[in-house]
Amino acid sequence: MIDTMITATTGAKAGLSTTNEGQIRKMLELLSSAVSRVTLQQKEARNKILSEQRLHQRMEDSDGKGTAQAIADEKTLVSDVVPEVEYPVIVIDGFLASEATKDSVIYDLLIEWAAVAAEYHLAHVILISDNPIAVKTIGKALPNKTIEMITLSDATPESALAVVQRRLGDSVSTDALKTCIDGLGGRLTDLELLIQKIRAGMSPQDAYDEIVVRAINEVRKAGLGEDTATGGSSAGHTQWTAIQFWKVVQLLTTHDEVSYDGTRWHPFFKGDEAPLQAMERAGLVAITYDTGRPAELRASRPVFRTAFAHMLADPALSATMGILTTSKLIADEEEALRKTVVEMNALANLASVKPVKGVVFDRLAALRDAFQAHVDKMGTLGDEQKRYKQVVSIQE
């Protein structure tokens, strides 16, 4: 109704009744018109220069001497003097900025527009994203197009130190900054945060400690499903268990990178890569690829690896996760033991059958060894769990 009133008053459509998709399409059409005009103006200017140069060259060679050489000289002059068309570069930052909006219509329209712009030579389109599924999303939308991907890596310790020193000057000692950078790594966002806090009057160590504590809270909330404000848990909202993530914490505290396949086939994951992929989408870990397939697993940010080490060094947290881990392992051993007993009872009825007597005895011997191994393992895990419980026990 309002749209109709404005149209009747001004004679122009206000667009208030247009859907979001329609409004976005109009914006992209306007952008296409703008970049087309820029490209067209360059092409027209280039063609004009080409025509003038060819006319001038032919006038100089109008005597007809050395026609072949004149044509060659003309091509050389054109390639040396006439500038190439500089296509506009469109940068789309924050592409797939959050997992919750990855299916939003705006991203589909942006990909569609980028494909058309590249195909018809309207512009170069650069999509900047920190979401690991961005490449897969673009690949699905453009299955027949070649996508050039550039991955930005963290700065080296030397480069990171140089950046911070250049921004802070000589007000902070180099040794103090080195200690901070060793823990924060070369991620620019974390270095910027460190610089801001030091400029605000904090000491380098205090600024570093505050950033690390913040990272620990982020990791515990996202990775372990903890609500650090209330001490509650929201583990049900994740696609992995706290035990699975704790195993990743333990591995990445010891190693800079671990084998993706080795982690995937750990008893806690049992070949299921969905939890690892979900951790990557949550920004907790990063997966590196080799020839198009997952190869290594590492912390998504260098400061997260520092956070992992602090979490592992927390006696109460380590003991709590140790109790949960051993409980899971004991439950697995009990289940395996039950299956072993069921099979042993089934085979016992066949022990007197002569045709299969030898085979049954061999299998029973293997099952007895497995039975003993499960019992021993449960005993070891039980002792380990007792030690963890002693750490968090209440003195009454």
C-alpha cells in the first residue's frame, strides 16, 4: 500500500514491496552496468588509439616499399604503445561469514553474478572468506569453472616481531615482545589485538595473558560445549563429543600437525570424519590438503595451540576429561567383552562336533586371549580413573 502511494505521488517505484532476492538482483544488475561501462570505455579508447596508430603507420608507408615489414612494424608499435584493457577488480569480503547463513540466498546470487562477470569478461571477482567450506560451496555452484584459490598463511616469528615493533616503536623491549609472539604466533588479528592492548596501557605480559585467557574460553565453549559464564554445558549442540575434541587437544599440544587419517581412525572417531569436518567449520582446527584430499590437522589459530597447552596443564580440567575418557574406554571394553562372551558360549556348543572341533578350539583359544586382554585393559583404565578422581575429590 505504501509502495503504491509513493508511486502515485512521485511517479517512481519505491521498491518497498520487492523481495530481498529481487532487491539484491537489482543491486547486482546495477553493479554489472557500472563495470560494463568501465570496461567498454577502456575498449573504445583502446580501439581509437589503435585506429589512429594504424592510419599513421599506413600514411608513412604509403610509398608501398617494404609492405611486409610495414605490417610487422605496425603490430610491434601497437603491442608496445597501446595499453591492454584493465578489467575492474571486484572484492567481496566476508563471503560465507558464518555457518548459520551459508545457505542464504545472497551467497547464491553473489556466486551466480561472479560466474557471469568472469565468463563475459566484465571484471575479475575475488571472494575473501575465512570459512573452510567456501571453496566447496563455490565449486558446487560452478562445477565447470576453474577456481584459483590462494591461502594466506600466518607471518613468520621474525615478520610478526617486525610488524609489532614497527607499530609500537621502542617503547616495549624486544625480549618481552618475543615472549608474546611465541605464544600468539603470526596471525595478524591476534597481533593487532596485542598492539591495541599495549597502546591502551597494558604491559606486554598482561596483554598476552588476557588474549590467551580469551582464547581458552572460546575453545572451551566451542570445543567442549561449556558455557564458561555459568559453568553449564551445551555439548548437545555440537557434532562431536567432548571426548573427541579432548583427544584432538592432546594431539595438537604435542605436535604442530597430526595426520588427518590417523586421527580419523582413532578409536574415538572410528573412521567417522564428520566430527573433524565440523570442528574445522567451527574454526577450532584447520585441515590442510594434499592433491585435493585431507592430509594434516592443526590448530586453526596459533593462539589456540597455546590455549590447548594451558587447558592440558589445568589439573582439574585434565582430571575431569580423564574421568570421562576412561569411562568411555571402559564402556567400550565392557561391550567388547560381552560380545566375546556371547561368541564363546555359542562356540562351546560346537566343541563336541568332530568336523569343526579343531577350528572351534582354535577360535576359543583366541577368544580366551581376547577375554583376558579386555579384563586387563579394564583394570588398567580403572586404576587410571582412580588417579583422576583423586585430583578432583572433595576432602570431607
